[in-house]
Amino acid sequence: MEFLSNYIYYIGAFGLIFIGLFIILVKHNLIKVIIGIGILDTGVNLFLIAVGYISKGTAPIFSKAGLDANNMVDPVPQALVLTSIVIGVAILALALSLAIRLYKHYGTLDLRKIKEQRW
Amino acid sequence: MKKIISLILLFIICLGIVFCLQDIPFGAAKTKVGHYYIDNGREETGATNIVTSVVLNYRGFDTLGEVTILFLAAIGLGAVLATLKKKGKRQIEPASLILKTGCRFLFPLILLFGAYIFIHGHLTPGGGFQGGAIIASAFLLVYLGCRERKINEVANKITESIAGLVFIVMGLIGLTVGGHYFLSNFMPKGEINTLFSSGIIPIIYIAIGFKVGSELTGIIDNLMEKS
């Protein structure tokens, strides 16, 4: 139980990552695979933010006087996640446009039919 | 069959991650550089939002790469969808009066909120990327609500290019005048916690706001018109 309360954010983040990976591995519909990529992206962002968290910390913004600098969370992972979110949006948009082209060309979004696989 | 193999594979990865994570305690400080930024960020950059000072000042070069990736994705999306035949005349069913009026009422307010977010990027949570996304959502509202309207594509591209140029030119001026590195803060930092402070950070965030807003609007335009 103590393990659960200590690592609950890590467990949630990796839960999202594994759900995303499972969708990517198993599903045959291209739109579902793209949704899986989105979920995986969210999990990675959540994990980075959880790594930077400091117990009982506040946001690293000196918006009013009297905020304790020792009590703030790490700003570096937050800046990295800001970058990562924007890149995630770009990847999703590009993947959706490729899905549109594939649908126009093959008439289906089923990956088995597109790649002519058996399973 | 495929599901079972995937589950076994994921279970093996999960075991490896559990062993790694036991060395990363939750809730303890892990990097020294983060504490350096918190202690010295206000004096060195003049921004009260430390995340902004990391994104635009200490690691401004990364942000340039990020903006470039967004630009490349928008260009790639346009190129992938460019050869599609346009569906003749789109069957436009005019929206109802209530929807149209609400749209017209909300559009300037959303634009104002987006501008507020990216102008105050160095003081409050937010910044160019978030404000740009809010501005793009205003244009998405126009596309969904007032369906016969369309954005001006040429003006969109010109805004995007000028905003990108402003970013790079500010960086190059910093390289030549201010110091020895790209995007060095050469303008006066002003009084901390006021709107006109922290040198080049607000200027670059305004440029990023316009760039991200116009780029996402272009993506929305491409996806709505050509698909």
C-alpha cells in the first residue's frame, strides 16, 4: 500500500504508456493506432512532469512576494513537456493527413488489407 | 494470438521499468540545474515565470527547433493533401441565426484571451504556444459555426513568415550585439513583475503566438477544405 501511494503518478503514467503501446500493437484500424499514439504521448508527458515533482512544491512562478524558492518544483521537465506537447500535436496532424491519403488510395483504413497481411 | 504475444512483450518491458523506477524516488529534487534556474532566473532574465525563462532564454535554441518542427509538420500536411482533388462545391448548409450570432460574439473575445495569454507569458502561466492554440481555436469556431466564411490564406502565410523572421532576427541581433550566443538578452530587463520587463522575452513570445496561431489555423484549413 505504501508502494502504491509513493509511486501512484509513475503507475498512472506507465499505465497510459502501456495502454497506448497495446493499442498500437493490436489494433488494425489506422485511426485507432493514431489514437494509441496520442495516449502514449500523454503518458510520456505525465511521467516527465511526475519526475520533476518535489513534495509539497508549488509552480515555479514568482507571481507574488513571499514565495519560497526552496519549495518550487523543477522547471526543466515542465519546459521539456511544453516542447513535447507541441511536437505531439504536429505528429498527430501529420499522421491524420497521411491516414486521409491512405483512405483515398486504398478505400479502407484496415491495416491488414493495406499491407496485405494475414493476421 | 497477436494479443497474447503483445501482452507477454509488454509484461517483459513492464518488469524492466519496475526495476529501473525503484532508483527514482518520487517527490525528491533530482537535478541541480533546476535549482540554479529558480535561484538566479529572475536576476539573469527578468522573467518571473521560470518556465518561460528556461524555454526562451536558457534553452531558446531548443524552442527554435520546436517551432521548426511545427512548421515542417504544417508544410508536410499541406504537401500530402495538396494533390487531392478538391471536392467540387461543398454542400454548405447555412447555420442557424443563434449559432452564427454566438460565433460572431465569441470570436473577438477568444482572440483577446489568446493575446492576453501570450503577452503575459513572462509573468503568468501561459505563453506563445498556449496563446497560439487558443487563437487557432477561435478560427476553428468560425469554420464550424459560420460555415460559409473562409480565412485569407495569403495573409495567413504572410503572418506566419513574418513571425518566424522576427524570432530569428531577434536571435541574430542578440548574437551580434548582446553577447556571444544566439538569443542572448540584449534589451534592458526593466523592473521585475511588470508588463514591460525581461527584455526580448515578450517580443519573441508574441512572435511565437502569431506563428503558432497561423500555423494551426493553416492545418485546420487544410484538413477542413481538402478532406
